[in-house]
Amino acid sequence: MYTIPLSTLISSLSLNHHLYADDTLLFFAFYPHNFDSSIICLQNALQQISCWMTYNLLTLNPSKTEFLLIELKKQLDKIHNSTLNTTHSARNLGFIFDQHLTFSDQISAISKACYYHIRQLRCIRPYLDSTTACTIATSIVHSELDYCNSLYYNIPKTQITCLQLIQNSLARAVVKAPKSCHITPVLCCVHWLKITERIECKLLSLTYKVLTTNQPPYLHLISVQPPRSTRSSSLVTLARPPTSSSLRITDCCFRYASPCLWNQLPSSFRQPHFSPSVSVLPVPAPTTSSHSAISPLSPSITPSLFHSRLKTHKSFPP
């Protein structure tokens, strides 16, 4: 409550921002040829923020203030500034972002932390029953793998393999299986989806939440196609955004990934709010104006039913 007025100040400086507890994130976009003027504006904004904090008996910690410049590798040659101290990567709410959004530092950090916990689990595994061991593995290691895992969509397969090897090692530790055994039966034994499937489930879960609750507002990036007369097209289908960029990283964002995954779901997941046999009405898209807007999905598709069907579908695909 004490720092709420800071949001008003940052908004007046034409900067985007996120506030979480005592962490403040400023972010803005600019073209390479506007680099110098943009940095000057940012420095002026930081000066005003520092003055506001001093006036309100707060302190801006310079040692914990980092500047991360995110750009494509080919854009580095267009920016020449030897006086600006930038960081290669920065942590935001526990997730490490690097300047090229490769997430290599994040995956390295996850690997180090997870393998440490797996070694500790192996030490105490002889004294645990299977249920307790699985609970510990899920709460300590899987929570690391699942945290913000929607950002891993469409990253290089080598990085997905690194995460999958962590899960494989964890599953073998839980069931006390040797390293030489095939991993698929082990994962089926503990009822765990593989890393790629868990990533897709997270994105589909977020999509379902946006369609049914219009929350969170910052993910209102998808729209529902109006149904047509055919039976298949009367399902809740998301419109694919026009491709405005040939960059591979574009396919990783929620706006593109969500329609791609959602439209591949079977019809049982995408039944509309109305009955196609009676009438065909426009399906409303998520809006920010009302939190109580009618969901385009059938009320029979409850959250528990949706997630149960989703895990079954990913475990036993057609």
C-alpha cells in the first residue's frame, strides 16, 4: 500500500511497469536508431523515481538495479554504447531472462537446483514409501520444472531434452529404477506427463481460463472465430493471428501458440455454449470490459472436467 503511488508516477513517465511486493520492473520498446534518446528518457525516469523514494523515506538500491537489453543478435551491431552497463541476464519473479530470450541461463539454474534435490531424494528414498517419495518429488522438483513452463513452448529441442532428462532422473529415483531401464513405463507408473506435454497443458489451461473467466486481462490476445454452418466449424475455434513476422521467436508467444494448440483439441473440449443443432450464433470473444461475460464454451465443460480430460488426452493421444 505504501508504494501504490509509485505506479501513478511511472505511468506519467510513459513507461510500462509491473509491481510485485518490493520489486519494480520497468520495460519499454524502441528502435535501434532511437537508442540514445530512449536511454536518456529512462535515466530521467529513474532519477524521478529515486527522488520520489527519497521524499517518501524509501531507498532505491543501486546494487539490485539491473538493465537488461533484449534484442536479436543482428541488432547488436546497430547499437554502440560503451558507457552503459548492461547485464547478460536478469531474474524476474524467480525466472531468469537473458538478452536473446534463449532461456539458457534459466534452464542451467533449474538443472543445478533439481539435480541437487534428486540426489538428496535418492539418499532418503530407502526410508520412504512410494506415495511419500512421489509427493516430495512433485512438490520440490516438479514445481521447479512447471514454474512458468509456458515460456518454454517451441524452444530448441536440445533445451527440452535437458529438462526431460531431469524428469527422467526424478522418476527413476521415485520408483528406484536403474538408469538403464526404459523411461516411458516409469513415467506411466507415476502418471507423469512428459515435459513437452506439460508445457502444452499449461498453455491450454491458460487458454481455457481466458475463455471462461476473461482472466488474466494481460492474456486477452486471442479471439474466437464466428461459427459457420458446418458441424466442425461450429466448435469453439480460435482465430489465428496474421503472420506479421518471420522470426522464429514469434511462434513462441501466447498469441500464436494458444490458437495452434487449442484448435488441435478434440471436439469434446471445444463444445460451444449454444447447441449447434438448434441455432448458430456468434461466439463472443474475451473482452476486458466485463469480468462476467458469457463463456463461449459449454457450461458442462467444468474446470475439473477439462483438466481431467486434458491429462487423459495428453497421456493417451489418438
